[in-house]
Amino acid sequence: MSIPLKTIIAVFSARCHGDDSSAIIEHVSIDSRSSHNGVNTLFFALIGPNNNGHVYIPELIEEGVRNFVVSYIPEGLEEKANFLVVENTLVALQKFAIYYRGLFDFPVIGITGSNGKTIVKEWLNFLLSPDFNIIRSPKSFNSQVGVPLSVIAINEKHNLGIFEAGISTVAEMDKLEPIVKPTIGVLTNIGTSHDEGFESTAQKISEKLKLFQNSEILIYKRDSRVDSLIFPQIKTFSWSFEDKTADVYVSQVKSSNHKTNIWYQFNGDTFEIEIPFEDMASIENAISCLLVLLYLKYDNATIHSRMALLYPVQMRLEVKNGINNCNLIDDSYSSDFQSLKIALDFLESQNKFQKKTLILSDIFQSGLSDEELYGRVAKLVVANNIERVIGIGETISAFKDRFVNCITYKHTADFLADFENLDFANETILVKGARSFEFEEIVAVLEQKKHETVLEINLNALSYNLNFFKAKLKPKVKIMVMVKAFGYGNGGLEIASLLEHHQVDYLGVAFADEGISLKNDGIRLPIMVLNPESTSFSSIIQYQLEPEIYTLRGLNNFLKVAEHKNLSHFPIHIKIDTGMHRLGFERNDIPELIQTLKGNSRVQVKSILSHMATSDDEAHYDFAKSQIRLFDELSLQIMTELGINPIRHILNSSGISNFPEAQFNMVRLGIGIYGVSNDPEEQKYLENVGTLKSIISQIRTIPAGDSVGYGRRFMAQKETKVGTIPIGYADGISRAWGNGVGYVMIKNKKARILGSVCMDMLMVDITEIDCVEGDDVIIFGESPTVVEIAKALHTIPYEILTSISQRVKRVFYR
Ligand SMILES: *Cc1c(COP(=O)(O)O)cnc(C)c1O
């Protein structure tokens, strides 16, 4: 895009503060971390429940960004950039998208519904891409923010748009409709999701239908709940399994062997298609796509051949363990410029390894000339610090010289033949290719053998939770995140990398070894060690870790080592015991502590801290407050007598929520970031981070009177279908969770644990569940939550999380 700032000012009727309204806007951003921000960026400072874009403006100005849409001008910045002041920055973003959409006049397919939006969008993209230059929403960008961003990515070369719109309550669709302005509407399945945001199903459907109020056609499945609500002026093109008067009547559906044949009647003839899926949701989504093709007058032969190639849509980027200690990001089903940008952003945020490799196929339908396209790709590659590029395809091979370190192959098979010579090791590899290149074969050779039991970690949820707590902090209060015990069992390094990316101020670990391993893996954030053993002081110094000092003995030992190594101003942290009675200097120790530190330049007191025993327990708030008061007093004494001004901190997660007045200069966030709260109210606002998953290894049916497992502790009263799951107490599943106490989830239904949990396995009751061997099993996650399990086992969520053994593979995704 290339739009004068003046034009945009007029679009918003905004007040503009700044000197340079002659600026030209080429790029719109809401993400302060985007590597594309620059002089020609227009940054919208959005305000969300957990984040405020205005906070990032100073650093953005430093990076060269000059144009901001704001609801207020942050103090002291009035003269530093152009500020378009509006009432609501999100509304402004939407207005801008409406204006921008108006600059283009080509068919746009708008998709909404309860389920299947993203799949239908991705499939339509695949089915139509041979004939159009398509712009589509990236991933599932379908929200009040996502839709405008998707539309703003349109450029001059596109000639078809496919956008999805999702709503969770009334009045939202009215805002999205003029942004998408669909000419062809597709309503997918209407289910129960987001029911809570509406008074009735009819209201929900009516709201969704608003997307199509100006469309030339609405494609949908005949449904008595929908029919009567459609605007009379809208033409429809409908399908049905039952109603022969629908435009397309699906007369027969036959599934077997992972395939489904679908017969349909259209214009008086019967046709057949085949799709490589068996489940009902996929069948309905495929039929929605079929109707779009029919409406666009595709012939049956083309429809038939393209539908047979539909593929499973990957809804997210997944980090997998690769061979030779590599990390693998599998995005092997699509290759277009938009999604490449997103995937490269994700790749850059992974800093386990310096070395990053991009395996990329030819890119289709970018809307740009190849010349321009590969020029842009090369720029992205440099901006995202990608060390080598492996290009596969005729076109990318022709543009090999655009890249600094690039190997190319004409075909995927050539790459596979040469694979051994490419020395993949200790690096992060992004595999990104169009469907036709069959990059799943590349993923297969690069991926380490899959494990059946995994702990999946949702990194987005972690970021979300971090922001939730950040939003509670006063300006300038720093944040230390505790990543002890492998990030509370969730995975130390990956989480530390993410936190580094989010620029938290400190990490906290329990022992020196944990810190050393983070430093060895390239983490650069300062790390405080809560419980440094005297024997580890040398390595603490060598690895630039920062010890917590809690006794005079420890202090003297550390000073000896510091003396020996001739250190100067080495950072240490002083822990005061204010009532927890675990570690720390007591009131009586303080004079000698001060005496020892006075005039000693070997060390520098970086911070003074204490830890609360009851920050989560209302019954003991008085005690908590007395701890805070004592901390304030003793830390002030140290500061005054030593004439220093260190960081002070006492709050853990529940402290942040319950004692906002005691934030001092830093807080120490632990369990909260992992999505767990002691407060059921707060719990509602946190997102689940870890999901422990396994599969069903074997299924059998036993008659009444038979037993299951060691000691015959379960006796079947009636015929019972039993599933065996390969996870046991050696993986961290407490035996107390067995024998009818606990359950797992299979197909969204509870399956009670039968008999005792074994070392490596447990058995569950699946009599009422329609499932097969190999099906997924959820041990904990959204349901049951670790909080529920902890309650039933009379312990705390911390113990459940940190008990999951290291032999359980961790898989990280966004
Ligand atoms: C573990 C720990 C924290 C974090 O506690 P949460 O309750 O998980 O937030 C903070 N400070 C110290 C000293 C800790 O040991």
C-alpha cells in the first residue's frame, strides 16, 4: 500500500499532532515486535484487557516508527512523532480497513459459522488457487482485530479474497461486514460454540447472517433454524441431505477406508465426488466448498479432481523434536507470502538455536511478479536472521542468487536424495511448502520418532497469562518469572526463550545447574539462583548467574570466592526471612550483614527480597501484611546504612493479585504464568498452558465378574469395555488418582480409571464411549484441570505439574 497520511487523517477525522503530515504509509502494524516496523509504518496502539500498545511507543520511536494512531499521547512524546488522536484505536483500525477495502473491487468470499470457518477458507484457497491470485485471512484471523488486519494485506495484484469472520456476541458482525464486504457468502455449520454470548440460537444465527446483508449470494446448508432468518433480498444457493428442493441435494454418502464418496443432484443430473476424509465435519465442509465451485461454474471434471486432493488443515504452527537435536517447525501445507511472514516471525522467536534454516517451496499466487516476490522473500529472510535457505521448486531455483546462503533443488525427491549431505544438527528448521510439493515427506525424515504420550505446551497461552499479570503492575515495576523445576514441569528452555522474547526482566531458578543449562542454551536474561550451594559458587560466577544470599555463612563463602577471583561489583540478591522461616536473614542478622557488606566492592546488592507464606490465603492476610511491613522496614535499614538503592521484591503470583500495594520495584511471577491460580475467580481469566495427552493402546471387552489390573482392584459388575493408556506413575500420574477416583477424557467424555495405576500404564472404562485404538486421550488440560486433580488428591497444582516426569516429551506450539 501507499497512502498519504493526510488521507488517513481525513478517514478518521482525527486530530493530528506532529510535524510531518506529508508522510506516506506503506505498512500497518499493531505488533511492537514486528520486524517490519519502520518509517512508513502506521502503528495502531490498541488497548486490550492485558496489553496496552501505547506502552511500546517510546521504543518504536527509537526504532524509527514515526506515525501512530493513539487514544492519548504518552507523556513527553508530543514532539517526537505524528500522533493521530482518536477516541478508540480499534474502531480506527476498523475504519481504516473499511476505507482500504473500498479501494478494491473484486469478488470476496466471506465465511462465517460456528465451526469449520478456517478449514473451508483453506480448502477454498487450495481449490481456487490455480485460477486466481487469492488474498485470504492468515490462520484463523477472524476477530475484531484479525479481520481488519487480513483485509489490510490486500494488494493490487489480488483478484479474489477469502476472509473469515467470527463473533462471540451481538453487534460484532455489524462492524465486520463493511470491512469484509463479501460478494459471495458461505455459512458453515451452526453449533453451540459461543452460545453464552447470545440470548438464543436464533439471535446467534441472525447475527452471523448480518455478514451477508449485502452479498450477491448466500451459500448454506438448508436448516429450518436458518431459512426464516435470511434477509428476503438475498439470493441463496443451498444444499441438503434431506430436502430435495435444495439447489444441491446430496443423495448418498458412503465412507470407508479414510475416504468418502458423495453423490449429489444438481441441475437435474447426478454427480459424484470423492474426498479423503470420513468424518461428518469434513464432509459438510467439503460440500460447502463444492457449492462455491458450482456457483463459480466449475465443470465436474475439475471439481472431481481437485476435491480428491483436499488435505487436513493444520490449524497451528507446531514445534517438533527433530533428528540430531534439531527443532522442527512444521508448516508443510501452505506456501504464500502472508503465512510465510507469520511462520518466519515464529521461527525468529525460537531462540533455542542461533542457527536457523528455512526449507521453502515455490510460492504461489502472491499477487506479485516472481521478481518482486523473491526479492521480498529474500528481505524477510535477512530481517528474520535466517542463516540458510533451502529452496525447492523450479521458480525458487531460478532466483537462488537473491539469497546469501542458499541451496536449491528442482523437486522434493532431489532434496530427499541429497538430504544426508545437508548436515542438519542443532538448529531450528522451518519447513514451509505448498501442498503439491509434499513436504510432509521432508518432515517425516527430519522428525524424531513420535511419542504417544506428550505434554503439549501452548506458548500463546503462556504469553497471554504473562500479559494478564503484567497488566496488574504499576508502571516501571519489573518482573521476574520463576522457571525453576523446568518451568514448573512445562519445559525450561522453551519457556525461558519465550520470556526473553517478551523482555521480562529476570528469570528465577532454584539451583545453579538449572541456570547453567539455560545459559548454555543461549539465554541472556539475568538469572537469579534461589538456593545456590557453596560448592556451586565458582560455576555461578563463571556463568554470570546471580546468587541469592541468605546466610552470613553463605555471604562469607561467596566473598571468599569473589576475592579469590578478584571480582568487582558481582550482582547478589539478599533474602530476608520475614516469617516464612525457610531461607533468609533474620532481624538479628542484619547488623552483621551490613557490617560485612559495608565498603566491600567485590559484590553489589542487586536486590533485596523476601517470600510470603500466605499470599493466597485470606484467613492469613494479616500475617501476610505483617511480612510486608517487616520486609519494608528491614530492607530500608539495609539500604539506608549501606547507602544503596537496590530492587526490592516480595510478591509471588497470588501476592501480585492480592497485595497490589506491595509491588515495590519487582514481582516474582510463578504458577500464574503457567495458567493456574488459587483464586477460582482469577482462574477464569487465565488460559490453560499444559495438556497432558496420550492415546489408547488397546481396547478389550471383559465380562461381568472379571477384574482389571494388579491386585484385581476393579471387579466388573457388568460387561465392560476397557482401554489401556501408556502412562503410569513413573510418568507422574499419582496412584491415588486410580481406583475410581480419577478419570481421563476421551472424545470429550469422562473415562474412569479402573483399578490401580501401573508404573507405565493405566486402564480406563470406555463402555459408553465410541472410540478406537489409537484415539487421543487427555489426562489433564482444559478438563480435567490440574486444579481439580490436585483437589481430589489433597495436594496443590504445583505438585501435579512438577511431578510429570522428564521422560514425557514436551511439545510446544502456538
Ligand atoms: C517459587 C517461588 C516464587 C513463585 O511462586 P508462585 O506461587 O508460583 O508464584 C516466588 N518467589 C520464590 C522465592 C519462590 O521460591
